[in-house]
Amino acid sequence: MDKQTTYTNLLMAGCRVEQACFTAAGGGREVQLMLHVAECAQSYEEQLQTLLDVYDTLLLGPLQGYQAVFKRFFLSDAANQKERLLAALPDNMACATSIVQQPPLDGTKVALWAYFIEGAVTQMLPGGLSETCHGAYRHLWGGGSVNRAANAEYQMRLLFQEYVMQLMEQGGRLADNCIRTWIFVHDVDTNYAGVVKARNEVFATQQLTSATHFIASTGINGSAGDAAVKVLFDTYAVLGILPGQVHHLYAPTHLNPTYEYGVSFERGSYVEYGDRRQVFISGTASINNKGEVVHPGDVRKQTEWMWENVAALLTEAECSFSDVQQMIVYLRDTADYQVVRSLFEARFPAVPKVFLWAPVCRPGWLIEMECMAVKRVENECYPSF
């Protein structure tokens, strides 16, 4: 069998380029890209220009014919960097773009994750979402939604309510069409409880309960660079999916249902298309099926236990780490970076990944990771991706 995924890791004009390219049996391709500036001694302006120059070069070369459908920039100091980044981006950009303060742990000031689909067509919708049309489906991405309500709870409630309305305007529903969310919480140790309360209450009004299902998600520390903004919200939904295409992952031998400790998200989900299975693993930490933190205080053992949990979720989707296209790794303590990076590089040297400073929602968790995977399938029940 031909390789489903090819990996590229190279140094290009002062930037480390990590790329995974998946090819379906029928030839349709998608790419996950991570860009890291190689020289941390450069100023922010120099690092940003280096990264954007390499990105543009890739678009004119190996990524020609691909469309960026989602981008997230990771900044070390959003209050001083975000406006300069926005000024450097094209005015007519149709790709959903998220900008979050989660400092790259390699000592640089900016890194980029971008997701591309070959032959896709994108546009910005009036409500603020970015639409990607491909095959029989409309993919709706949202990046960087915020408001400035009184506190994190109200901000989260309003963000979800606005998103529900955005989906309805496009003929979708939160329960039926939303596949993945990312919730970045400023000062997560203080504000996460309010975010959880708001999400639980909104979900109850949308038939998202322990008796139905929730939505795959990451809830993690992150900042918009604005003291008034406590919550930053990214989203992904698919319109045109049929009943039975979306499946949720539980791995009960390793993980407990999230509602048992008062939160409402799925450990992971996958979407079954006619030619591929796309898997979205939520933020996953060192936890057991009783909801307990495993290996408190030991980041090396927490990393290994976290991998076991992710592997169990992937197995439930009939996938493995060999199908993973990208990883985002969050650390509470910057001093753990070298140890964790060496562990990941030894086991997953080719997979595009980024390591960020971002405390997890429970202080005892020293590390958390999320990932996306894709695998070839042949399923005549559904249209191809």
C-alpha cells in the first residue's frame, strides 16, 4: 500500500518546517504544518517576518494548489505583538485565524500551526465564521472569538450563545454539527470554574447532556493580550454530514466520563467520510478512569501515562499514533520543557508538533496534549471528504 502520510522536517531560511501530508486513496490531500523560528535571539519583528516569508514561499512552492482553512499563531506576549501580527496579515484573508498568547517553549516569540486542504474554496461568512467548501461538505471554522462581558462565566455564555446563532444561520446545530472547540482561559486556575458553569448551562439548552453527547474540546490557559478578555474561543463544525458520521471516543478502561467531575466535553471524536476518518483528540492529561491525577509531580511519568490515554482513544477509532498528523503539547512548568521535548522527539520525531507554556485546568496536571489524526477508509455509506 502507498504511504498514507509523508512527513517533511527541514530548516528553511531561518525557520524549522514540520509538515505532514495525508493522501486519500482517491488522491485528495490535506496538510498539517508547524512553523518554528530557528533563531530565538532575533527581535519579534524579525522572527515574525522570517516566519511569514517562509509561509509565503511554501504557498508558492510545495503548497501551491492547497488552501489554508485554519491558522493559529502562538505568541509570547500578545499585548505587544498581536497588533503587529494583524497588520502583517493580508486584508482579504478568508482563512479562520486564531491568535493566542501561549509562549513557545523553545524560547522564540512566535510559532504557527496551519491546516491546508487541496482544492478547497474558502470565504468569510457575514456572521464571522470562515466557510470551506469541499466535496459535499461545508466546513465552518471560527478563530479568536471574544467579548468583554463582566467575567469569564458571562463571556463563555455569550460566546456559546453567539456560536449557536451563527450555526443556525447556516442551517446547522451545535449538537449535530460542531465537531471541536478550543477554549483559552486567561488565568485558568481562577477563571476555569466560571467557564465550566457557563458551558454546562448552555449545553443543557442544546440537548447536549450526559445522556446524549458533548463536544470534543481543549480548555487551557491562554490569553488574547487584552486584560478585559478572559476567554478566547475557536470552533470547528461540518455541515452536510449525515446521521452516523460523527462518533465519540471514551476509552473507559483508561478514562472516566467527564461529567463525573462536573465538566462537559468528549475525550475525542471522529468523523467518518467516504474516503477517510478524521480524528480529533481533546486535551488529554495524566488521568485514570476514576478521574484521579496519575503520577503527581513527575512530568516524565505523566507524559508516558498521557500517551497511554491518547493511544487508547486512537485505538477506539481504529487508529494509532502512526496516523497522527499534528500534536500540541502544553506544559505548566517551563522547567519541564527539555525533558518532555526529548521524550517526544525520541518517540515521535517526524510528527509536526509545538510545545507551549499553558497551565492545564487542574494544577496537578503538569502536561496535556491534543492531536489530530487521519486514516484512509472506504465507506460507501457517506460521500468522500
